[in-house]
Amino acid sequence: MLVGSVLLLGAAVLAGLALGSNPIPLPEVIAALSGGGDAYTRTVVESRIPRTLQGLLVGACLALSGVLVQGITRNPLGDPGLLGVNIGASASVVTATAFFGLGGHATIWAALPGAFLAVGVVSLIGSGRGGATPVRLVLAGAVVSAVLSAYIQAMTLSLPDVFGSYRYWVVGSLAGGDTDTLLGVLPFAVAGLVLAVLMAAPLNALALGDTTAATLGANTTAIRIGGMLSATLLCAAATASAGPIAFIGLAVPHIVRALVGNDHRWQVPLGLVLGPVLLLTADVLGRVIARPQEIMVGVVTAFVGAPALLLAVRRMRAGT
Amino acid sequence: MHTSGSRIVRVGTSLAVPVRRRALVQGLAVVAALVAVGIATLTLGGLGIAPERLPAALIDIPGGSEGFVLKRLRGPRFVVAVATGAALGISGALFQTVTRNPLGSPDVIGLTAGAGAGAAAASLLLPGAVSVPAGAMLGAAGATVVVFVSTGRGFSSPSRLIIAGIGVSAMAVAFTQYVVMLQSRDQAAVLHAYLTGSLSARSWQNAAVIGGALAVLLPAAIALGRRLHLIEMGDELADALGGKAEQTRVWSIVVAIALSAAAVSVAGPIAFVSLTAPQITKRLSRTPGANVVLSALTGAFILAAADLCAQQVPVVEDLPVGVLTAGIGGLYLGYLLVREWKKGTV
């Protein structure tokens, strides 16, 4: 399973380098990568490298944060967006544009604190005396999302300039990817990835239910906090670099669960590979179908991932 | 089911309705609050009718500016707000009970997102030919059909319904955002405002649409609400008691969808009322089940109060009411959660 997905990933990366408004045959791509080929081909391929790397990073981050959130909340609706990550990032980007006139690269640094603040508030409201329960976390996320989206709408409706730039950012795109953006979010992403790998086994305990997990000696509060921290780091890094791409974090855990079942020790590595596959494929599709225009990857992920999810729903066992 | 604090009210021999005292008091309190909001809506502000003249004006509608305010400006707007809020409240109550998910609402199965995409498509592809509200209605219907087909089992499986809804929503939202990005800035701003949900400049025609929908669907919703209560004891027991579990679930969802589609057609996709109203109701009345009537009243109150703010409060004036419902509803739900957290319940 894992080997197959890695092969898929390799194909997706090569396609990401070869295809676009100006397609290049695969042998020439490989030649260019190893330093050969003519200067023109090399330039085109090299210009696609940062974007492909960004796709790898963002896809992996989104998929893993989805796996973690669905594990923590035990809710198939679980999505990092549900805990306020995307909306927090969006709200602080809007604030930064409105009051400080930030734009371009600065949005990265605007998105991160907002995402953390939002998740912090969600965890605070969502955790009671007995620790956070899945239902309460989800409700708290709905509360924070509602209030922040009201704020975003109020700002964008009354300040046309803010709306003007916000409507481009909110679609979600890899087109702005360059090495600086990538290096900026890399530390957060790596920290989140490491934490996610460490959380895989404890999440299996949590899946048995809070009481059983506690009986087995697991510290459910610590697991939840660790998982939330990791999911936030991952999703905030992804959102900061590419804008909110909502669907990957929701769809990949469902696909992964259909393939390997409920063991998080398999879900994490498989999500790590399948997330980028989905995102890169979507990005390539967006570049190819409307050539020479581009359709943003945020739009394509929805139209690629959603039908897959609908098919998965049809195949769900009867009685569920 | 004869719990403490409840009385059986009998009308003739065929109708017996259990009435819980707490629920009755709560219902009356919400109605009183709703009347207060209504009076404030009609009397406040520069154009408001003087409070001492209001009773006379309501009985015998005067001409001039007072008549204009009552007949054209604020009267229909208030009626539309109440009816739309009630429709959204019921729809949310049915959805949340059937799906057993506090997030279950027409928003979740993609209806609202579908309405948004329909509106966007109408404004992009056929500007002028299809009006934006008609587009929204078509989009809502389209999204619902796609969800119905893609679950493979219609509306009978709640968990499949929600997941299919998420998929359809994701596509609809992505399409809407893409259209908003493609359009010229002015057009995009108009669409953006519509997609927030607004009650400004509503007419009696709008009131008739939503009022008619309520008149037909409210009795159905109440009947279904009682049967849903049986289902919560488990499908087999419910079937044995004549609850017809499967059938009840399907019809509850059909009614919920029809109500929120009617709401979308008059007010645009107003977020969060159908999500919060049942939650607030449940927490105040402390009863399980759908609480159809109380959720309707609470929804009506939330929307009417939010619209009053949208008309009169200085900072948020001119903002569509959808912004405020999300803000107010969200903050209140947050307050309830924090209060429960302090008490250590739930």
C-alpha cells in the first residue's frame, strides 16, 4: 500500500515539473534535473521546482492535520478548519491588510498568530473540568468560526480595498510559491510533522474512548493537547503559505481510513504521502484544463476530492 | 413520558398534548421578547412611529410617512425576519435531532453553499436572465439533489448525508469563491453582500412566500418532532410503538430542506440561525428531542433582534443581518458553553 502510494507521489511530482502552460516531455525534465538539456528547458523546470516543493509540503501538512483532528475529535466531520485554524488565519490576514497595510510575503507572518490564537480560544472554551470532549471541541470551534467569519464579512463589506485582496487570497493557490515562502514556514511544518509521528500510537489509545484510554494508562488530556498543537502547526504553516485550502484535510483521512483501517500508525505515513499526491495532482490539473489560464488549486481540490468522497460514501458499509 | 412538571392538556377526546411547565414558561418569555423587539423595530430611529401612536396605527393604518414605514419599510421587514427565523430554527431542530449531531444543519448538507453557488452562477453566466434569488433557489435544490443521489440511499442514513453534504459544499464554496475572484470588483462586492444574507428592502410578497411555507410545514414539523422523540429510544422500539423510524427520518429531512430553501429564497443564505436556535433551546429547556415550537420561536427572536441591530445600532448599521446573526448567535452559544463549563455539566 505504502509503496504504491510512494510511486504515485513520484509520478505526481514529475507531472508537477513537466506539465503546465508550457508542457515539457518527461525525458527532458529528467535531463534538466540532472543538469543537462538546453538552457530554456532548464529554466522552465527550475521555475516549477519551488511550486512543486510547496505542493509537497502543503499537501502533507494538510493531510496530517486532518488525520490528527479526526483522531482527537473522533468526528468524521473533523477538519482543521473545524477547530478554527483557517478562520483564525483568515481573520488575522484581513486585520493585517486593513490596519497595517501588509500584503505579499507579510501575510505569512500575519496568518500564523491568528491561527494559534483561534485554536487556543477553541481549546479553552472546549475544555471543561473533565478535559476536552469531542462534542464540546467541535461546538467551541463552531462558535469561534462564526464570530470570526462575522468579523471578516464586516471588514470585507465595509472596506472595499481589503475585500479586493482578500478575495484572491481566500481561494487558495500554489502559484505564489517561491523559496522564501517555503523557508519561512518550513520550521513550523517540520515541528508539526515530528509531533504528528509521535502522536500516532497515543491516538490509537484515544480511539478506544476516554475511559478505556485512561484505564490503559494513557493521559487523554496530554494526547489532545499534543494533537491539537501538532495539527495547528501543520495547518497554520500550510494556510500561511498557500491560503486556506479546505478540502484536503477532510478528504485524505477518509481515503486513508478506507485503505488501512483505524490504526493511526499506518494512517500517519499514508496521509503524509497521499496528501501531496492529491494536492499536486489538483495543481497540475488546474494548470492544464484551462490553458493558458490557471484555475487555483483550492478550486480544483474541491472538485477532485469531493467526488472521491461521494464515491466513498456510496461504498460505506450498510447500516452506517 | 409523563415527567414531573408536565401536564396533559386535552381537547375533546382525540387530542391530548403534554405540556411541560418549564417549556411553556420559556415559550411565553420568548414570545414576550419577540413582541418587545417588534415594538422597538417599529418605533426606534428617525423614521420610527411614536410609541404612544403605535396601537392606533396598527389598528387603523394611517397615511403619510407613518403608513409608509408600517406598510412598506419596517412592517414587512419585521414579518419576514420573524418567519425566516422560525423556518431556520425548525429546520435546524429537525436536522440536529435526525443526525444526532450538534453540527447537523442545512448548512452542513450543502444547501446553503449550493444556494451561494447558484447565486454566483446566475450573476456570472446569465446576468439579468435569471435573478440572483432564483439562482440561489435553483442552486439549493441542485445541491440537495446531488446529495440525495450520492448517498446511494436517499436521506435515510444521517452519517452518509453529512459526509455527502460536506463534499457538495466544498465544491459549491470553491465555485463561489472562484466566481467572486473572477468578477470585476463592483460585481464581486454585490455578490459578496448577497451571499451574507440580508433582510433590507423586503416586501409583503417575500413575507407571503415564507409565511405560506411556514403555514404548510409547521404542523408537519410538529407532528414529526413528536415521532422523532420516539426514535431516540431506538429504531426497533419506535417501530413497535408506531413511530416508523425510517419514514420519520426521511420526512423530517425533507421538511427541514423545504423550510430552509424557502428561507434562502427570501433572505439569502443567513448563516448560523439554524445551528444556534436548537442548541440554545435545548440548553434552556433541558429537554431532549426536537423542541420544534420552541426552536421556531428562538430562531425568530434571534433573527428579528439581529435585524433590529442592523437597522439601529450605529457601528453595524448598513451591514447585512447575516453578519450579525453569526456574531450574536456565536457569542451567545459561546456564553452558554462557558457557563456549562463552570457548572461542570455536560
